[in-house]
Amino acid sequence: MQNTFRISMRKGLLVAGVVLLAAIMSLGLVLQAGGRVEAAGLTSAEKSWLTTLREEEKLARDVYLVLYEKWQKPIFSNIAASEQRHMDAVKALLVKYGVGDPAAGKGIGEFSNPAFRDLFVRLTAQGSTSLTEALKVGVFIEETDIEDLNAALAVATRPDIKRVYGNLLQGSYNHLDAFEASLAKD
Ligand SMILES: [Fe+2]
């Protein structure tokens, strides 16, 4: 009688364990499904801008790193570090919404979008001719970023995406001011 009781206790524990495991697994599936629902909720314009802006911030970072190597002016290394943070902010959105990262595994000057590769070659060449040209390259990059961030903001529907783009826009205005002030002194 006692043995039968013990066996049924063990069976009960086993069943409880299986039920708990199944519950944990199904919770995981629900969470995963939640992530997919979010990804599906982005418009194609939003996805496309996330992909473009990830590489546009990378273009800025990569060009400024090259120009820092050339001219050894802290303005380029400081702003390159800021562009890295901008890249990271866009990457976090790509991950959150399940959009592929175009910058994955790409070194300095490497891009998925050939237009950015061409710009990298052109802008680093221009910026290597003189410090003034390097600062003008900075102005050009920041003005382009501001234009594109405004275009991206115009079609953004998600509050978190709008918030990140707003921060990036503010950063670009600060960088533009810094390059213009430096040009005026140069
Ligand atoms: Fe910038």
C-alpha cells in the first residue's frame, strides 16, 4: 500500500515536471512569436530606412576614422566615437524588429550598399587632400545625414524608432556645428 503510494507520488512528480517543462517551452514560443509580430508590424519603408541608416552612420564613422588617421585632429576621433553609438542604436532596432544587419562582418570601408562604398572612396580621397577639405567632407556627411534622417522620420510610425532618429538628428546637428566652427577657424 505504501509502495503503491510512493509510486503514484513519483508518477505525480514526473507528470508535474513534464507539465512545467511544456509550460516553459510554450512560453518561449509565445515570446518568439511576439518578436515576429513586431517585425511584421514595420512598413517596408521603415525597414528600408533602418537598413540604409545603419550603413549611413557607418559611412560617417569610417570616413572620420580615416580622416583622423590622416590629420590627427580630435574632432574626427570624437565624432567617429559618436557615430559608433549611432550605429549601435540603429543596430538595436534592427535586432528588435528582426531585420538583417547590412553591416554585419564588414570592416572599415566595406558596405553592403555599393553607393556607400563609392561615397567612402570619394570622400576619403577628397578629405585627404587638405584639412579644410576634410572638414568640408564632415559638413557634407552631416548635411546628408540630416536630410535622410528627416526623410526617415517622415515615414516612421513606431515611437521607439522616432525616438532613436530624433537623437541621431540632434547628434548630426551637433556634428555639423562642430565641423562648421572648425572650418571658420581653419
Ligand atoms: Fe554625425
